Amino acid sequence: MGKIICKKHGYACIVEPCQHVANEIDDKKYGKFYHIFTLLLCKNCLQKYNLENFSDKLLSYDGDIWNNDELLDYFFDAYDKIEERTVRCTECVAVAKVEQARINGEQAPFPTYNKTLNSHSNIINKFMSQLKIKFQFQKSIVVDNHFAVFVKPGAYTYPMTVTIYYIVNEEEQTHIIKFIDEYFQSILLNQVKIEFFEAEVWNTWSNC
Ligand SMILES: [Zn+2]
Ligand SMILES: [Zn+2]
């Protein structure tokens, strides 16, 4: 639904908390908040804008909601009225969830990646050009003038991911993995995930 460049996390997806929730997030706290699409509201704002009945329904991304113009109109009317609405990055929210779990003496709710490349585009670009020099990749059928090898910078909740298509030979895959492992040995931010797929799919490369 949109991306921002967060000062702490680089490129990240957006979330739209009310100012009250945003203050908590900034303090790395996570209370009883209500997630509706990109909105993240405190109970007071949920009630103030009469969205109590929507949080559960919309959370499920239920097909019925998308076909119900009346409900959607109601939601977007309320959305436009929310004066306290502001913007944070989903990774900042993730940090608050993990810190809150730590304070509560609970396990982190998901794995986190403190040592992965994000907006270090120089390092990522250099790595990708080395990879393309070293190995032969097929041309992408989805992206014009692009080899079928893609990199997605990492973030707090996921590692940098290298996605390679059409290379199905195990020996060749092993060579690539070894090369990447060795390449990242001297790099401090070295959490990398490597994926191989038989064929490309027409996705949008956005997980927001
Ligand atoms: Zn609020
Ligand atoms: Zn952030």
C-alpha cells in the first residue's frame, strides 16, 4: 500500500497509526492496538471514528468487504476524518512489538535481522554485478532487459533476499550458494536468503 524511507530502517512499507499509537511505537511500546488496512489505532480513536465494527471484518481481508461498496465507503469516509493519522514504517512497529515482548518476558513474536543489508545500495549493486559476472543467468521474461536474478534489500523482519529463476541444477545451485557465502564472509551485514525457482511468476515485488 506504499513505501517510505524510514530514517532507521531504510525502504519500508508504511503503516498509518494515530498519533497516540505513534507515540507508543516511538517509545518501543506496543499495546492493544487495532489494525485496519494500513491504519493502526488506539481504542479511543477506534471508538471516536466509529470503526469498532470494522477492525475484525477488515482485518481478515475478507472478499465480502471488497464487494460491499457501502461498507467500504463508510470505512474510507471515516479514514479521511481521522485527524490524528500519521505515518510510521512497518519495521518501526515490528521493533516495538519485539521490545514489548521482551518487557513482558515473552519470546520475540517473529525472527529479526539486525545484520542484513537494506539501503546500502552501493554494496548491494556491487555484489549483484559480481554475481552476474561469475554466473550465467537467463533473461527475465517479466522484467525487460533484466536477468532472471533479483535482489530485495533486507529489513528488521526479513533478510536481504536473492531470488534466482531457471537454475534447477543442484550442482550449479551449490556453486552459487558457495560464492554468495564466501562473498559475504567479509561483510558485516551478511544475513542473506537465497531462493531458487523453476520459473518466474507475474508478481509485483511489493509485500506492503
Ligand atoms: Zn488514537
Ligand atoms: Zn522504521
